[in-house]
Amino acid sequence: GSLPEAREKGLNDARKLKENLLKTVEALSDIMALKMPQLKEEENEEADGSGPGVELWTKEGGDGDDFGPFDDEETRAFYCDIPDLLTTIPPALLSLSPEEIEKRKADNLAKYGGFDDLAEEEGDADAPEVAASSEAELNAAEEEENKESTEVQEETEENKDTPHYKLMVLLEQELPECCRREQIDEITERFCTNHGSSKTSRKRLSQTLFHVPRTRLDLLPYYARMNATLARVWSELGTALVTDLEQQFHGQAKYKKNQNIESRLRTARYIGELTKFRVAPPMVAFRCLRRCLDDFTGGNVDVSCCILESCGRYLYRLKHTNKKLTTLMETMMRLSKAKHHDERLQ
């Protein structure tokens, strides 16, 4: 690939600095009639047998290219650089007191402070088990996902200045059109400013974020980012979405005969996105993967691959989840060899 302009400029500046320093040391050596000191070259990192691929999540900085468990700076920024609405939005618009703001900032710092800080917390603590959704709940969710979002609300059409109408436009027209990080952040800030103080509005937003059309997988990263941003203000929004998705996942696995595979893949990918935003604990993704491995046939194979495609690399590169994921992947490979799947599932 091509070298970014900023990197190339930094390299040229470093070379010029080295040349200037070398000339200065040579001149000083002649004046003092002393030999120049010989500096030892740094040992090659590959000498100890560690390759650059593994060092992506184990190195402790040094060259500024530590992207954590992500592949590049853009991806890391999308999943980690979350707007701090507790600082940018006045507490009155959030219906929170200054004391509550400070408490939530402290909680966010403890939970989202850094990947290393979460090693013991997320690695050892299991998220509470959830019950699978009933077949009636799954059918209701299917109907909600398939409902056309272009329906005209006659009751609000007369007065377009009401908060209810503005919220409807925000959730049903603007939100599904998000395709950039800046766009979803702007919508999130507008929701907090204009509707965040209303519990009814937050409940409606939570339902909208849950009922993503199964054919719009492109929306999942942006909806997950919006939920991750709001969960730092109202933690119940993140908890509720994760619980609903896990219940739906296990319900779809239980009543899989009546479920569309697209819905199952959508739910699995959504959980993977929330895992990368650290809204969903890694144990949720592990439980979903184990559920598929218990009956590693048919659609469960596709769903397992979807979970690994969504957040597998992320979990593999984290120290505290690497071992668990490796164990599950070894089990998955053994099941794949033991069962005679068709060529598509091999």
C-alpha cells in the first residue's frame, strides 16, 4: 500500500534530524579529539520469535501504531472514539443533576477506560443468563421488522412542529439513512438535546434500535454506535438492547423452523457489533456461539460463522478472551470434521 503523507513527512523529518545530530557529534568529536561513541543498534523484534501479527494486541506502544484489537486507525476510531455527551450537553437537557453526571462519568471511565483495564472484569465475570424469547414474541418482532417505515402518521401531519412529529422524522426517516460516523453522531446529539429528557422518547428509540430490518445489515454498525453513545448517558438503554437481542437469538435458535435465516444472521451480527463497542460483554457472544455448537447443523453453521466474522478477530486479539475463543474455535473445527456437511458449509 501507499505510505500516508503524514507518515512520509515524519520519516523525512526524522532523517534530517538524524543527519544534523550526526554532523554535530562529528564536529564535537574533532574539537575534543575523542572518538565518536558507537551506539548499539536495537535488537530485531523477530529475534525472539514473535511476529508482527501477534504484536498488534500485545505491544505496549512505542511507535504510535497500536490500534488495540482493530486493524487500522479508522476502525479503532469508529469503535472507541465515542462522543462524551455528558460533557457537551447541559445536564438540564438530560434531566440529570450535576452529581449524577459526575457519577456516570466515573462509571464510564471504569468501564470503558481501556482494554487492559477490562481484562479481569470482562474475562472472569459472566453476564447474567437470559431466557429465550417465546414464539409469539418472535413473530411480533418479525412483523415489526417487516413493517414499512413510510407510513403516514395522520395525527401528526397537521402540526409538524410538535416534538412527537420531530421524533418520528428523526427515527423513521433520518436514522435509516445513516451511512457515516459523523452523521450518526449528529443524530445522536440531536436526540439527546431535543428528546433525551423524555422516558417515552428513549423507550421509542430503544424499540427502533432493536427492530432493524433484517435486510439492512449496513445499518447495524451505526445503530450500535448510537446505542453505545447513549449507553454512556443512560446505561439502561445498552443493557435493554443486549438483553432483548440475546433473548431473540436463543428464541430463534429454539424455534428455528419458523424463522428466516436472515433474521438470525441479523441478530448475530448485531450482537457482534455491540461486543466491539463494549456494550455487550464478551460472554454474550460466547454463549450464542456455544448455543450454535450444541447443534452444529444447518443454519447454526451459518450463524456461527457470522458471529466469528463480526467479532471473532476482536475477541481473538484481546488477551482475556483469546483463550476462550480459541477453545470454541477448536471445538467448531472438530465438529466440522466429524459432521458431513455439504460443500457450502465446509
